[in-house]
Amino acid sequence: MSADPVPHLSLEPLSPTTWRLCDTRVARSDATSVLAYVEESQRGGYDVTWVHGGAGTAWFRGMDELLVGAAQHLAACASRRRKPKPIAHRPPLAAL
């Protein structure tokens, strides 16, 4: 793995072949710091199960690709947290 492609993400080992992917900008005591669980795949690469931003899975060839993909996933989730844009209202047609 090259020098930290995404410095705010860390992989905490759970076993020799599994990790917990965490956001270091969030307190460890906060459950939202856990972004995904990562397992070394039997076919090569890494299987990821997202727990942040909705359930889902992904597969990555290498750790660098995994970290960059996780940063993109995190950014996509953050863009959905904003208040939705208000819809312009028009008076009912009967009122015209």
C-alpha cells in the first residue's frame, strides 16, 4: 500500500483477514466512525460491507483502491445529508 491515499480513513484489524474501516475525524466512541467491514476475498482483492450511508457491498482489487472508493462513498453520503431544495409552489388551477 502506498503512503496513505486518504489520511482520514483507517483500517483497524479484527483478524489477519478482516478489518473495520473507520473515519478518524469522528470520535472512536461514536458508532458513526465505523464506515465498513472489510474482508480479504478468496478470489483476491477485498470485499467491503458498508454500514455507513446505507447497506451495500463492494469489491476492490487493492487497499489503495478500497480507500479511495471509501472516500468517494463517504462524499456521496455527505451530499445526501443536506436539506432538500424547496419545490416552487404554484397556486391550484382552480384558484386561477
